[in-house]
Amino acid sequence: LTTSQSQTYKINESVAPNVTNRTPANNTFIRNTFNVTFNVSDNQDTNIGCNITVNTTNFGNTSYVNKTETSVNTTINTDGRYGWYISCGDNYANSFTSGNRSITIDRTFPNLTMTYPTNASALPSTPVNITFNWTTNDTNTNTCWYSLNGAANVSVSCNQSYVNITAVQGFQNNVSFYSNDSAANQNNGTVVFTMNIAPGNVSFTSPSNGSAVLYDNLTFLWST
């Protein structure tokens, strides 16, 4: 008599999944649409369930392939500061939750006003060194620069509000100014103005100063 017996063994697997190569980095500024990238790994499961949480909103609640970099497109349409993290779990009830990272959503373009010279203005011939004035403001102002007559960009402090430039006499000059915030929202504008040419000296040769003439039709002669 032969007796056949079967036994069932349950694997007691206690190693939690791990998440690496997470982006975006902490304290990143973003317009509104961005990719959350990560690599989840587990020593047993082929597919691991993960969830991306931004504040209280969940994205990408699905299964991801073990040891494969993954990208999840995410959109937030309200400006502000948000915290995000990833939580993953395997089939053995082991779970992993990443640390919280902060991102700032900024969809607002900087305000920019160029106050002097005004557009289409004609300026006196002197001085050729004039002061270009602007105002710009943004919650997350980052960099500002300008270009005079298509020359190389010159970086300036956004809060500086003015810079001395050397205009060209007798020609149209143009100054293009750019204001950029930390989320790469950019505002720019261009002012076109003319520097007049200084008039030459005028010398009257005829009639001479203080002279008396007897003619009804008088011819003036001068040189410049």
C-alpha cells in the first residue's frame, strides 16, 4: 500500500520594492505638464504596482515592469507649491514609499514694461549715452537680459530697472529686453527709437551782420 501526500509551501518574502532615479528633483519649478520618471525594482515580482501622489491627487496607479525606467505624464493647472511621492507594493504585501519632494507649478509669465525710451520716439542728438529703463516683476523671477541693435545679449539684474546704453546717431536703434522666471516662462519686448544728428554750425556770409541794403529782393548766403 502506497500513500501519496502533497504539501503546499508559502514563500515568506519580506523584501520591499525599491524606487530609484526619481525625477523631477526636489524644489523644481515647472509650468504645468511634466514627466515623473522612476525605476522600480523587486527581487521576486515581474510587475510591481505603483502609485504617484501629488498632494492628494493620484497619477499612474498601475503596474510597472521590474527594473525598467518608467515615465508618467502629469498635468497640474493651478499655480502653487506641491509635494509628490511614489508608493509601490509587491504581491507579498511588501511596500515602499519614497520621501516627499516639492515642486512649484508656475504658469504665469513675468510682467514687463519698458518706460524709456518710448517706442517710435526721436531723441536729441546728445548725449548718445542714454539710460534705458524697465520694470519687471514675477513671483519667481530668475534672469533678465537685453540686446542693443542685435548685438550680443547682456545679462542684468531684473530688479536693477535701468542700464546705460550707447545709441547710434542718425539711425533707428532698437533695444530688446527679456525677463525669464524659474519655470522658463519668458516675456520680452522691443523699443525702437531714433537718435537725431546734431545740426552743424551755420555761418552767414551775405549780407553781413548789421549791414544796410537797398534791394527789395535780397539773397542770403550761408555755409554750414
